[in-house]
Amino acid sequence: MTQHFSQIEDFGIGFLCWQGYDGFRQALKTYSREHLFDLAAERLIYFNGLDDDARSLAQEFSIPFAGNADNFGILGGFKGLAEAMSSDVLLLLENDLPLIEPGREARRQISQAVAAVRNGEVQVFRMRHRHKPGQKFTTLDKYRRYHASGGIAPLRRFLRPGKAKRLIGTALYAEQAPDEKFAEIERQPQGWWKISTKYLPWTNQSIIVRRDFFLNTIIAHAEENPSNRSVNGFPDIEKEWNCRKWRNSGWTIGAGRGLFTHERE
């Protein structure tokens, strides 16, 4: 029996894509197979480097698209994506993030996350999978260097207590019961966790966020405070927000089991 899901009010799914069309096609197939698109009235792909292959890919999955022939980088691409959308709350995805949970679980998690973001309980909700985060998740190694049960981790915590504290949030991906190890991680009645931005950085990967907060606060600050480090010559938001302003903001982050992994070709 084919399952279909009712739409979540004022919720949109946006994708940022630059090259990697074959991998993106495989990710789109996982969303289509599990009827993820049913959840959102608004869907949009924003292409950095819009070309005929990009148009063809979007049309293959019947998803509206926008973009530029040139590459404007991660910050420019995400800004263009959010500006081109109108929904109050957005799920923002890049082109290499396949869905690895079934559709009903996706519906459950996304509904909870949208509600938490919409009511201001958290400012951003992470949707990257806890147990299968995928490639380029180097923060796990950093966490274990400071919070492993043995070895010289206790000495590292003693010598660099600030660094150790900033890594506490990564316990969400390393520990079975992170709230039992760290009081700073609060388990919610629905089963997800909430944590201060003091302990977990901003990420562009697989997030649910209010559109106005993303554009007027996250993007605006990144544009006004470009980092000396860049990706392909462009700012990427993450480096611009790796700062005291984020850690001292008073904002909170939500995270649950997660839905998406990272598979870059």
C-alpha cells in the first residue's frame, strides 16, 4: 500500500546544489521513495552553476528550481535559496544528504522539529543522523580526544577546560544516552535533546530553521563578518559563526535521532 503524508503547515524543503548531479539524483530518489516531498507545499532546488543538466534533473523529479549560472558559494547559495522561498520554517539540505530513515519516522521527526523551531523552543534543529552521520564528521574524533573514558583525555580536559566544554554537544553523536553523561544536554519528553549553543556549533548540514532568523540573523552576520578562511574562495556560514557571538547568544539547538547521512561522491 502506498503511503502518503499530509502537509505540515507553512513548511518548505529547500536544496542547495553545486555540481555532483549523480549523487544528488540518488539522494532525491531516497526522498521520493519515502514520500518526503508530501510534507511540504513548497519545494525548491537552488543551483550554484545553473545549467541544462541542472534543469533536467529538477524536471526529472518535478521540483521547482532557481539559481545562477555562476557559483556564488555556500553562503551566497543558501541566501539565494532562502530568499527564493516563502515558507515560515525551512528544512535546508545540500545535494549529498540521502535520507536513511523510513517515511513515517521522517514525518515524526520533522513534525517535532518544526514545532520546536516555530514556537521558539530552539533556534535551529539538527537533522543529521546521530548514529550514521556519514563522511567528514571529524568532530567525533575531537570529542573522543577530550571525553574518552580513559587514556590522556582527563589530562586534556584539565589543561583545556574551555575546549572540552565546547565539545560537550558532540556527545549527541557519540553517546547512547548523552543527557546522562552531561547535565548540559536536556532530554525532552518527546525524546529529542536540547542544548545551548555554548556546546555545539552552527552547521549548514540538514537543519530546520525559521526563514526570517536564517536570513536576518545567520546570513546577515556571516555577510558582515567574513572569515579569513573560505571554501572555494567563498564564505560558508560555518566559519563566520565559529565565534563568541554564537556561543554567547543564549540560543538553543535541538537534535534527535536524525534522518540524513552525508555521502559525497
